[in-house]
Amino acid sequence: MLCRINDFKYKDVVNAQGVRLGFVGDVELDTQNAALTAIVIYGKYRLFGLFGREEDTVIPWENIEVIGEDTILVNAPSKGKHRRRS
């Protein structure tokens, strides 16, 4: 299956326990090796965005099990590696 990076934004991310983590908001690329290294799920808005967002969830490429038409199945806990938005 061929997929463009923009197509990832519309895919729902679910972990192996069946917990929905959210939609892919961004991807991380290694430009030296021309490889996709991780997907990023943006944190949820706090109080309609007035207080910013929660931390982003970064899921390394190694933790992605299956990429389907509408869903990405990952082997990650419901709270993965987090980072602040820059």
C-alpha cells in the first residue's frame, strides 16, 4: 500500500489494548537516512484551547504494528513518550 505523509493525518491511532490514542498530527523524518522515525499525536486542548494543550505523544516507528486504510495499530501504552510543543 502506498501512502503519502498527508494521508497519515486522517488515520486513527489505536494501541494493542484497543485504546484510541488520537489522530496522527505530524511525523518525524530522518533527513540523513530518508526514513520516517516516528508519528506524533498532538495533545488534546485544555478548556477549549484557552490553557493550551496537553503534551504530545510520540510513537517510534518500531512500535507501529499495522498501517491500515483508516487505522494505525501500535504497540505502545495509552500514555507514550511525551514532549512539549515547540
